[in-house]
Amino acid sequence: MSRITSPWTAEKFSSSLSRRLFKHYLGAAIASAALLGIPAHGAPAPATESASGQPGEATYKQVCAVCHEAGVSKAPSRSMLGFMAPGTIHTAITSGIMQAQASHLSDQQKRDVVRYLTGRDPDASASEARLPMCSGQADKFDASRPPQLVGWGFTPDNRREIPPAVAGIDRDNVSRLELQWVFAFPDAVRARSHPAAAGGAIYVGSQDGTVYALDRESGCVRWHFRARSEVRTAIVVAPWVAPGDAVNPLLYFGDFLGNVYALAAKTGELVWSARPDDHPNATITGSPTLFGGKLYVPVSSLEVTSAADPAYGCCSFRGSVVAYDAASGKQLWKTYTIENPPAAQKENAAGVMQYGPSGAPIWNSPAIDAKRGQLYVGTGENYSSPANGSSDAIIAMDLETGATRWVFQATSGDAWNSACILEDTTNCPAEDGPDFDFGGAALLASGADGRELVLAGQKSGMVWALNPEDGGLVWKQRAGRGGVIGGVHFGVAVSGDALIVPVADAIADPTYRNNYTGQPMPGVVALDIATGKIRWRWDAVDVCEGRPYCMPGNSAVPTATPELAIAGSLDGHLRIHDVRNGEILWDFDTARDYPETLTGLPGRGGALEGGAAALLDNGMLFVNSGYMFNQHMPGNVLLAFKVANEAPTP
């Protein structure tokens, strides 16, 4: 095993993060957006705090709270509303789905409600943007260029390995990558949607709910579509056989309010939409998976934050996978991670009835096993007691029926919610964590011995290899110390017979009192797929130099080729490693100002985290910068790099 080391200790920033987990979950957008030089939204007042004095508070409580704070089906909770873009809420109450309920309010009252919920006026930055609309050849959909990578995982089994002929970037030319264009998203302080390439376009979602089709070469806008809320998932483009003018593929994605959409890839026209779960806190964070004419949609939620309120009856959500006919949107089946609805348990100290088991959300994209006719998903913790056997687990489901075939539980007895780190722990389950989700997706791959394995990383810092036939454990390996923010947070990738594992280990704080033993090990690790043995480890270097919300550690899912491992860091750096030994071949600090952007808005990069990662496409690299959530650096840009031509020989 080779090892590239640099000294780093948790003590450098442990005190600055003390007592902040509630802010992690609510985004801390007001503070972090100051780094972008714009007013922030997305940081609602916690349920345990008062927002008195804001003009929209009384209106909200009189008109809106009767549904949004009463658990009414399809009515997003207060904390969910706070994450939405101001323009989205304003549209909903002026001309959208809530127009009738708000019809008696004046325009000023509506604007006050929006500002109360989001901390920002509805048109604060969108009016400043001038979208660079395409014309001529740049505006044309190219049917001769079908997607060479399909879905978030690039292949149905989620390997996230890009063939050299598709990537166009290798050891020999990676040093010549140069920034080509910058797209600053309007009305955004974070950028969390994984881009896709097809038809000569780059498709990507944004915080204000807009999905863009951008010309790959220039970044101009071919079309844009406004979803109901933030689009955090990847854009999944249906494959086609080139060429053909009659090609009319669809693309798919989910939004923050738990809606799934199918659009015409050529025009952005809505073909169908659905809401897989009626729970008011349901959301879609894991990207849908397209396979065999069916769309498999994972469902998660933010009820984990609602539980911070002692008066909240925690908890009623349970994770699920929902299968749709991809062409029509007809629901085919739905399978919950917890078989039965949560039942009444006992009253909490505030006299409010509690329910369980609950939770086991699915934050990740399903992996497809075509040979066995099943899919794999990872689940999170239970939200309330009692903890059950399907939390912190890998679950195999039948592709045709959704029937559960097997369950492998990595961590038992894990029930946790946001109340566990507040002074008022009324709604904290007796188990009190450790909150060791499988936040990242599982994948199916083979090592040098040819044996297929289901592979997944966990927030505990462990990586697991399972038998796809029955879920039996084949090997396990500790890659990091683990923690609430990782461990292995958003997934792993395959490079040949190696597994590329990012390690966050980002929080060293006495507030997070569960299962934090040993020193953190942030960085990138390569494991042998067949055996689980560590081949090399690159330890994170502290290059933050006091920047707010900056920290070492690799939380984002990686992208790989047979030669390269591409890892985004919480410090904003995008680093490309040689898969043979971990050596850094290229390093770009995305956390910088971009004064010249295609939209004319101020551009700023930030933390690289989440399920959004680098996309390689024929000599170009595309990546979003600015995760913002979980107290990490904000940003609002999509960056496009291109391999420059070699200088002519004199």
C-alpha cells in the first residue's frame, strides 16, 4: 500500500463547529451566503426559536400554518419551505397551486411571507440575470449524439466509471485542462445537481427549480424549465440509437418537494409528473434510475428536522422506492423500507404521542442488477423508537414487483433525529444514534477474481462488500473514522478492479457525542475490490487558511476512469488522482470568485459535496461548485473545462 500523507488534526476547527448540527440540517444559508455577497435564503428559524418582528410572520401563522404546521398531506413543513427559492414560493401563492388560499392577501403581504420563510425577496437576483439564449447551430438538438453515460451512476449498476473513449481525458492530457466557461445560476447560493450530456447539450438543475439545457461548447441556454422547487438530483436522459430526426427522448429528475418529472429533452416540454409520496416532508435527493423502460425513484425526507420541535409527533415517514412506466408516468409498484406504517408508541415529556418505527429514508440512486432482476438501495437511520431491522441497511428489491429479496443491516439500533443535539432533547429517541446512514449509493462490480459484489460505503467510515445472491457479508474495510457528516458520505466509484472511496470525517465536535473514537482520516482511499485491502490512501491537506466554512475532507461522490480518480473536496478543490498510486495529476480550487459569467451574475464557487460530481465528456469536464448545505461553503456556478491543444513544436 502506498500512502501520501500530510498532517491534519481535528482540533484546528472543532471549537468553531460546536453546537451547530441544527444549522447543518437547516442549511445555515444566511451566514454562508454572505460569502457570495448576496442576501441568503434557505435558513428558516428553528422551531424552537422565535422569528417575532418579521412582517410576514403573523400572516404566515394566520393563513399558512394551519396546513403547513399540521402535517397536512402534500403541504411542506415550515423547515421544508425555508429551503425553497423565494421566487418559487411567490409563484405558488400568486399564480400557482396556492393562489386560491392566498387570493385575499395583498402583494406586499405575499412578499412579506416569502421573506419571512426564506430571508429574501422573491425577485432579488433573478431580475438581474440575463440568460444567454442560444441561436443558430448552438440551439439545435443533435440526434447523432445520444448519451454515452446514462443516469447518475453512468451505467445502471452505478459503477461511475467512464470509458476512456467517452472521457477523452487521461494521464497524458489531464494537465492541460483549462476553464472554458462559467454559468452562474440565478437565485441560488448552492449548486447540487449532477449534470448530464446528450444531444450536444449539458442538462443540469438548480436551486430555484430551473432545469437548463445548455449548449455544451458555449454554455448558452437552449431551453429552461421551472420545477416546483430545488432540483438536487441528477438529470437522467433516456438513451436512443443515433442518428434519426424522429428521436424524441425524455429526461427525468426529482425536486426538493418530492415531485418527479419527465420532460422532452429537445424542448423542455413537460410530459408527465408525479409525487411518489404524500408525506409533507417527503423529498427526492437520490437520483432516479432508468432501466428497461421503467423509472425507479428513491424517496427520502427531512422529517428528521421537524422532530427538533418537542410538540411534533415524531415520526410518520418511511422511505420507499417507487417504480413508474418511464413513458407514461403510470405507477407500477411502491415498496417501503419499513413494511408497516408507524404505530403509536408513547407520549413524550411534552405530552405528545410518538410513533414508530419510522425513517429508513433512501438518499441514494438505485443500482440495477440486470442478471438477477433486482435493484439495490441503501437506507438511513430510524427517526424514532423502536429501531428496526431495515435502517442503516442495503436492501435488494425485485425489479418487476418491488418485493424485498434480502436485507443486510450494517448498524443495528440506530434511531436518531435533530432533537438529539439540542438542549431540549424531548424528541430524541432512546437509542440516540449514531446516525450512520448509507447516504451514498450501492453499486455492483467485479474484482480481479471475477466475482460480482454489491459494494457500499457508510457514514460509519466502513465499506461493505456483499454477496448479491443473498446479501451475505464477503468483506468489510474501515476507510475512515466516521461521523454524522461521514465517513463515507455520498458514494464510491469503480476504476478497473479498484474501488475509489472518499472519506469526509469532517466533524470533530463534542456536540456529536456518539461513536467518535479515534482520529479522523479525511481524504481518498483505493481498495482492492476482490479483497477489500487498501492499495493507497491520500490524506487530506488543510489548505483552508481560515476561510469560513472551509474544511478538509472528501464528502462528494467520486468520478473515475480506468486511469483517473476525480474527487471533489469540502475545501472546494477538485483533484484528479492517478489510480495507480493516488498521486495528484491536476488540482483546481473552485472556491473563488468568477467575475465574468454567462448570466452576468456574480459567480462564486464553494464546497464540492453531495451526489453532484464531475462529468467527463469527450475532452471536457463539467462540475457544479457550492454545496452550502451542512455548514459548507456556498456557491452558484457550473464550471466547464476543456483539454487545451498542445502547443506546436517550435
